[in-house]
Amino acid sequence: MKWFSKIEGSIVDSGNPFGHGKEVSDGKSVDLDHGKDAVTGYSIFNAESMEAAEKLLEGCPAKVVRIYEAMPM
């Protein structure tokens, strides 16, 4: 929660953790095994650039973070 308070002005949706998952490719389904110690989930926040998004992640307690840009539709 300490990290979330640091980026509070950029948060759109603080997100939720993910439970069980599957990957579907070419009609085949595979269980995703994140391991018992893995934490997965999502958060949505605003940043002016990918570099600014990386800067917002400084101090994030997650070991691995993936950043995706939301494309306009």
C-alpha cells in the first residue's frame, strides 16, 4: 500500500489479483501455472510515456512487472 500511495495521482484502477488462468491458442487450452509464490494481477495507471511508466514502477514491491500501453480505439 505504501507504493500505491506514492503513485496515487496516476492510478486509474488499483486492480485486483488474478486467480487460476488458462492460455488458449489455436483452439487448445493450457493451464497457466504461476507457482505457489507468484503474485499476478493488474493495475491501470496513466503515464505520459513508457519511460514515465517505468519511473512510476520504482519501488513497486512486485518482483516482475510487465507494462502495456492501452491503444486508442
